[in-house]
Amino acid sequence: MSVKEGIIMILMAATPIPAGGQITGSWQGRKCAVALTYDDALNVHLDTVIPLLDSLGFKATFYLPGSFPGFRVRLTDWKGAAREGHELGNHSLFHPCEGNQPGREWVPPEYDLRTYTVRRFLDEVNVANVMLEELDGRTSRTFAYPCGDTRAGDSSYVDGIRGMFVGARGVSGTLQKIDDIDPFHIGAFVVDGQSGAELAEMVQQAMERDVLLVFLFHGVGGEHSINVSLDAHRQLLYFLKDHERDIWVAPLRDIAEFVRLHGKAKTTGRHEGPK
């Protein structure tokens, strides 16, 4: 089974459609919520993605590793993106990951999460928060687990970030109703080679099920090995625009805050801003 077929199966099985097809919109009175998230501070995000989003009136979340060149050398541009309403999300300082996983040969030994302590990881995340606050003036934002990993050494660091953010995004594709969402375990569908029609079908399924759908983009028309074509990305955004009366498209920060206020899933800790 291909990755694309697997995604469609998850979408079809995630949540049964109510009898008669009637939906009571949980998301600002709309049929579903969609978050567009982009990882790793790529130039294409600033040069191509954000202008298209702005032209359509959509705001997204950009997860920025503080040490990556696409962040460091374009601070003014990221500040401008925040000023236009996009979320600057925290993706850690050095993007450490567990280096023993398949396809992780690129992880340097000094940034292998297996050698980290929770304290070291949280300290680095705090530094990244300070950098982001200098750009956008905000203390409220979401976090994206680097590579989806949630452990430093042999311990989970999830509880350590609960007081620092309003929510956190992973990399496992899930569709969830608002009452089932833990804001610190928000799933996302990695976009890698899907067509515009396939991406639009995912949104259609979310609309039919009154759920949250989070897209996770890296390259858009290039600049990353995980990539979607410019045309497919554009088709998805046009589909969202054509159906915007039924879809709440918002930065993940806004959606996580809404879930915390209106959802019923249990979560511990509270947001207190960066420490």
C-alpha cells in the first residue's frame, strides 16, 4: 500500500459520518478546521508560499528552527510575515532528533536527542522562544516536535513544554473531533508528492466529519527532499478558498487556543508564556 492510499484509508475510517449526513459545525460554526503548517524555515516559504497565502486571505503557521540559515539570514522577512498575521511557531533551536531512526543519517551526533537531557532540550526551546518573541512580540505560540520525537535521553519532555505553549504538533496523520484533541498531541499529515486533487479530497473528508485537519509541508516546489509541487499546493489553496464558508483556515495557534476553550479532552498544565 502506498503512502497516499494509506492516508485515504485513515481519512475514510477516522470518524463515521452521522446518519443522514447532518453536521453540526464545531469549528467557529463551520464544518471543519484546517491548519496549514510549514516546517524548517525554507526560502520558498517566504518567496512563494506566503505571497500566495496573503493573496487569498489565509494565515498559516511556520515552524522555525532558530539555527537554520533560512531563519537567521531572513529575520526581517519573518518579522514581516508575523506582522501580516502568520504564526511563527517554535521548532526548537537546533532541530535535534533521534539519530538511530531510519533515514536519520543527517542527524549530527551533537544534536542526537538520545544524548540530550530534558533540561538541555527545554533550555534550547526557551532560547528559541526568546528569539521568536523578539520578532513578533508574542508570548503565545505552538511548538512542533522535531521529527515528531518527544523524548530527550530516556525521558519524555512533553510535560516540560505544556507551560510554554498553547499546543504542540506531531507528524502522525490523524483526524480528530474537537472533544478528542489533546492540544499537545495534535497530529498532522505530511505532504510529500500528493496531487492537488488528493489534497482537496482530504479536506472534503474532513468537512464531512467535522474534524481538524493539519497539513505538514516542507518543500513547496523544491528546496527539500519532502516536497509537493507548486501546482498541487496552489490547487489545495484554491479549493480552500472556494469552500471558505465551510472551512475555518487558521494558524495552529488559534485553533489550539479554541480547542483549549471549547474541547473536552483532558490536558494538564496551563499556558503561562515563555519561561
